[in-house]
Amino acid sequence: MNGHGACEPEPTAHHGHCDWTDERPNAPAARLPDLPDGTHLALAPYEWYPRVGVRGQAELHLWLVDAQPLNTELAWVRGHGLECSWDSSDCDLPWCREILVTIRALHRAAGGA
Ligand SMILES: [Zn+2]
């Protein structure tokens, strides 16, 4: 709270004075935190989506390879499952999983808030 919390959505105002929503079609994509290759992402079910509009159903662990912002809340993340690091795994792909992850979760993985 910054003492300026009296900003309510107004149904009749299409262009309010408040920037409480950021759903313009051309909203700039968020900046992602700097995550090195191999960052371990431990994601709760509400922090990832197998594809747009479909929520994850279970906790997911992923080794991050690459991340690209989709919008201000979600990013496409490519990586490997934990089992890919096992000796018995023969996964030699650059990446084998692609999911949507909340940018908030990426910041947490980066050691931020
Ligand atoms: Zn893999």
C-alpha cells in the first residue's frame, strides 16, 4: 500500500485514470529476471500452465533452459524435467518441455520477491 489505494474500477469509464489493469492487446511484455541455464523451478499448480488457459494440475519441477515473456504475467519456459538429469535418462534434446509459468514464480526462482 502506498496511501493511494482509492482506485476502484468504474464500469462506465473505458479509459479510467487508474492503471489497475494492463490487459491492452499490445501491452508490453514483462521483463524477465536473469535466470541462468539450469535454474531449478519448483512450481505450485497455480504457477504454471501446460498451455494458454489450462492450469497446471500438480506441482512441477523443471530445469530452466530458456524463457520468453508472453505478456505481463506469463512467460513461455523451455526446459527439462528433473528426470532428464538422471544417468538413466537418454534425453539429449536442447529442451523437452515447454510450459507457461507465471513471471512472479520466475522472480522467486531468481531469488527476488
Ligand atoms: Zn529433457
